[in-house]
Amino acid sequence: MVRWEPGAPARLQQAALELFATRGFEQTTAAEIAQSVGLTERTFFRHFSDKREVLFYGQQLLVQAFLDGVATAPPDAAPMDVVAAALASAAAFFPADRRAHSRIRQSVIDQNPALQERELHKLATLATTLADALRARGVDELTATLAAESGVTVFGVAFTRWIREDEQRSLAEIETDVLGQLRALTG
Amino acid sequence: MVRWEPGAPARLQQAALELFATRGFEQTTAAEIAQSVGLTERTFFRHFSDKREVLFYGQQLLVQAFLDGVATAPPDAAPMDVVAAALASAAAFFPADRRAHSRIRQSVIDQNPALQERELHKLATLATTLADALRARGVDELTATLAAESGVTVFGVAFTRWIREDEQRSLAEIETDVLGQLRALTG
DNA sequence: CACCTCGAAGTCAGTCGCTGTCATCACTAC
DNA sequence: GTAGTGATGACAGCGACTGACTTCGAGGTG
């Protein structure tokens, strides 16, 4: 006789997304999410630092994908080429069969300013992490910051297009297109 | 006999900044801010939608400065040149004698994640507003978005440098430098 | 001067996000 | 079997924020 079902964080995360999508973020209390999977509010906050964080569980894996991409670039690659490699690596985290889930999640975020703020903060953290990785390769600070910020901007714009209903291309293709547009813009 | 002292929002804003700077953001309650200027917590929330917002009062003026800058650019200017004009206009909002105040305010923000999230959200709103202004000039959506995001990135990086202790240049000069670096990076 | 309206603020009760603290109890190691 | 260990429950409490209602000086109207 097990005392608790395993995988509490994952169960909470899934229940939260479903409740947010149907009832709305603000109309869903942390206690309700916990109750829906047989746990208490206190346990919810043991797994997630706050109510919004339950939607960003696993974000660290995306950051790691970017860093892995940086590592694959040849040592003498130009900063923006390193960023391109990072983007390609990150795109692998969003295969076509994940689009439906991403769409639902994003629609929840788009409907709530508090969630948008958290998402922006996650992207900003990603940008600084990426900048650190570039500096570790010998890129000067200003260039590293600008390249990293540009890379995250490209990712954000590409991701937004990727989940559009009328979009057919893969995230990697869209990223390449957007990055090309950015290069054309400033050249 | 006046019933209330005038300028409640401004008084609350100043008191809040002082309390945040000395005691810290989380260690200061909304009721304390209100009491320190002879008002109640309820009145605080009538003027500001939430506790963080008191630090971002007047942000709309900065957005307007960007838009004014866009309006000064000649109709046939390239997107990034329009952005450069917007940046120049925005720089006028931060004269040298405002650096001390900006530094204090930014140090408060830098010490609290919740405030950083709000700041990022304000910058994101600025970027979309700027993109809208570019599209109104006939720039296509993707180009407008990328140019606007790049402009806001340049502004953020330049502003961060401007308030550094070892920095002597004006914000406008720094912006020009950073924008040049960005152009070199992607060209 | 009496009257009325309006607007900015006060009062009060309540919900919810979040935290500290302590108790519980299946499971594990020795 | 005895002593942890770790995930959870129970409970009290603070602070952010809101809704509903009240208060009262200022300014206009007759």
C-alpha cells in the first residue's frame, strides 16, 4: 500500500494547465489545483514557488538546449553563427507533435498579464545565460549581450509564428527565416 | 480648510521609492507607504493597480517620447533609421541630472524579481507599441517587430551602461554606440 | 443663504497567495 | 525492532488586493 501516488509535480502541472485553460488563471485557486489531484494547497507550494511557476516547470531544459547548441559551434565561429547554432538546437525541443500543447499553453499565458511577466522574465534569464556562454567563448561583453538578446528575440518571434494556425513550417525553418530577416534589417 | 493635500499619487510614489530603497520592497507594506503620507491602504490601491506599479508611474511619457521620435523621421527612412530617431528622442528624457534618481530606482528594481518582471513587461509593451508605429508607416509586420525589439534592446543595454558609476557619456551617445555595435554584429 | 451634486478619501469585511511550524506515517537501513 | 527519512497534512497567520458603503469639503444653482 503506497502512501502517495508518485509524480506529484507532473500531476499538478497537468491539472493546472487544464483548469487554467477552461476556467481561467485567476479564477483557479492553488487549492483547487491541488484538490483535483488529491493533494493540499500546502503541497502545491512545496513543489512550485508560486502559482504561476506551475506553467513553467521544465523550462530549464530549454535553456540547456540553447547551451548545448552553443557548444556544437566551432570555436572560431562568429557570435551570430553561434547563436544560430543555439537556435537550431532549441528548435529540436519543439517537434511538430508538440504544437497543439504549446498552443494551449500559450493561449493561457497570452490571456494573463501576470503570466506574460513571468514568461518575459524566463526569456530574459535565458538571454543572460546565453550571453554568459558567449563570453566564456571569448566574446566581449557588449557583443555577447547584443547577440544573446537578438537570439532570444528571434526565438520568441519564430515561436509565435510556429504556433499560428496558418503556419506549416517547422520551428527550425522559421527561425532561419527570421534570423535572415534580422540580418537584412541591420545590414 | 482643504480636506486633503493635493498630489496624492506623486506623494505616494516618492514615499514608496524612499521606503523601498531603505527597507527593501518586500519589507515595505502598501499600508506603510500610505500611512507615511497620511493616507490609507485603500487609497493607495485606488491610485496604483498594484504595489509594484507605484515604481512605474509615468512610464507612458517614455513611450510617447519614442513615438515622437518615430514621427520626426522622414517618410522614406529605413526601419532601423526610424528606430534610431526614436532612441534619440527617448534619450532626451534622461538628462544628466536625472542619473542619480535613475540609479536609486534601478537598484531597487534589480534587487527584486517581481519588480524586474514588471519592468520587462513595460519594455515589451514599449516594443509592441513601437512596432505598431512602424507598421503604420508601411513597414511589414516581421520587419517592424524585429526593428522594434532591437530598438528596445539597444535602449535597455544603453540605459544599463548610462547608470554605471564609471560611465561619463550621455545616454544618446551610448545609444549610438550600442546601435552601431548591433549593426556590426549582424552585418 | 440653503440646497445639491460630485469626487476623493475612509471604513470594514472578505478572498486568496503564500509561509512557518509542527505532526503524521509508509518506507528504508541497520 | 528501532531509528531515521522524506513527502505530505493540518493549522495559524500575514499581506496584497477588492467590493460595498459611508463621509464630507468644494463648487455650482436657486
